Amino acid sequence: MSFGPVDDALHEGVRQGVYAGAVLLVSREGETLFERAVGERISEPERAPMHPDVVFDLASLTKPLATTLAFLQLVGKGRVGLDDKLSRFFPNYAVHGKRDTTFRHLLVHSSGLAPHRPFWKIAGTLGRPNFVPSREARAWVWEQIQREKQDTAPGTQAVYGDLGFIALGQTIETLTGVQLDRWCQQQLFGPLKLRSIGYIDLMKVLAQRVAPVDSVIAATQRCSWRKRILCGEVDDENCWLMGGVAGHAGLFGTARDVDSLATSLERMGRGQEGFLPAGLVRQMWTIDPAIPGSTRTLGWDTPSQKNSSAGTRLQGRRLVGHLGYTGTSLWMDLDTRVNVVLLTNRGHPRRENDRIKDFRPKLHDLIWEAVA
């Protein structure tokens, strides 16, 4: 098993400007096969090297690793059903023909909602002092989503987006009476002893003046409207508007904790003790056959037939995973029990850098060859 070409490619990614820095961790059944940190966790305004314990803004990895797991745990406890309608819990959601939308539709991105709305821009025009970020802004975003019209009928087409997962995050809070970040810490991350994974609640930062330790966090973009390099506050604008805690984004963590969580899920899927029953884990990783051409499972994704970020050497591999906008990804081979966690700060300092789209599949091909 030789990871020499993988190591070379990681360093080449720095030289080519794919990312300022990266951490790659490859494991099998909880045993680390390869771990490497390259480049810098921040290059502006000062420079600091990357290291394996750096905490990354995981972006949309929040969807499978926090929101999906928290919601399915409630399903497993019988507190809500996958095929329950949102309108049962939120009557206002039924407007504009959305009465029949179910939680399953949200999880597989077939709710018919628009993929994205720039709520952060709209909120800036409301003329409300101290509105962004705030608890009031979180409630306002949920009100806007309930009033949304559908682009398509629910259950007919899978269109990846954020609004459905914001709705799932709100549902978890409504059912539990606990804010999403605290619930995930109490029910998911705490019991698994994952110390570095969680949300950064900007309201707590502002109210208590307790700043995150940005010396161990990878920086993201130089934000044009926040007028600073972001480090220790969420990159996603709508999540920032909502105070850093939302169902679609906001989770931070290290490669080691992402890998540990993935390994725990694999074990749960084999019937070992955990917070999800084995049957529900297996269902979570099964593509919904009712949606033509969809690669989506409950909160997760599988490789597309063409141009998959997981590479081209996928024959015989049963993969599930997800990507994050900030340059993060997780792919899990459910048969060989190999996990590949790639965390980068590809948007630092310029978010427009999209070189990772071509780079990531090539890197994964080298990884699959190394572990074959």
C-alpha cells in the first residue's frame, strides 16, 4: 500500500493554488491508513501552517453529519415519521400547494423548494437595527421559507439545495425545544466523545464575548460585505444571518472527528451499539428509487455516473458521501469500510477559486488505487 503519489498530489494542490492548505485522512475500520496536512491554514493577513488538528468550516457536511443524524434519531424514537407532512407540525407551510410535502422529500432534496434564496441580502434591506445576525433573523428566515412557492411538485425531481435543510433544522428545534447546536452536542457528538466538532453560535460569541480560538481554525474567504477574512465564523451567508446555527451549514470540525463519526455510523449500520438502529442507517444510505435519476439518499449523496468528485475508479464500490462548499468532502466505501476525509480551505482568500473541481476526482483516483 503506497500513498506516495497521494502525498505528491496533495503538495501539488498547494503549488497549483487549488487550496491554501488541506488535511487528508484515509482510514479503514477506524484505523488510520494515511494522514497528511499540507500548506497553510491561513495566508492572509498573516501566515500559519496547516496541521492535522486544524478545525474547518465543514459547510454542507452539516447536512449529513448533524441535521440528518439528529432528525433520524427522532425518527428512530418514534417522535416523527419520514412520511409525515410538514403541515402537520407547521400549518403555515401548507400555503402555495405545499400541503403534501413530507420530511422524506426534504431529506432527499425533492421537496420542490428553490435551491437557495439570498435571505441575507433581503434582510439587509429591511431597515431593522441589530437584525443581522440575531435570533429574530432566524425566525424571519423560517417564516420566509414557509411562504415559499414550489418550483416543482414534491417527490418528482431531486434538486440539491439549502432551504429544505433549514426547515429540517427548525423541525428538530420545534420537536425537542432545544436549539440545534445544543441538541446535536447532547445527543450525537458528546456521547461519541467528539471534542472538536460542533457549531459556533455567533449569538453566544456576541452576548458573552467568548470568541472561538481562531488560532486552530482554517480561514475561509475575504468577505466583501463583512469586510474581513473569515476565521471562526461561518462562511455561508444565510447561516451567518441565522447566528451561525442552521440545518444546512454551520458545523465546524477536524478531519479526525469527521472520520470518527463516519466510522461510528458504519458500525451502527452493522448493528453495533449507537444512537441509530442498523435498519435506519441502511435506509439512510439507500437511494430513493421513486425519483428518476437521483443520486440522493436520506441526507447523503452517492457518486454521479459522470464527473463524480469521488473519481473515476468506482466500479464495484458502494460509496456514500457529501461535499461542502468551503472545499470539504467525505466519501465512505461501505463494502471495504474505507473512509476518505478531505478538508481544504479552497476559498481562502478568494471564494471564486474553483480549481478543486478538477483536482478532487484525480486525488480520489490515486487514493482508491493506494487502498486497492
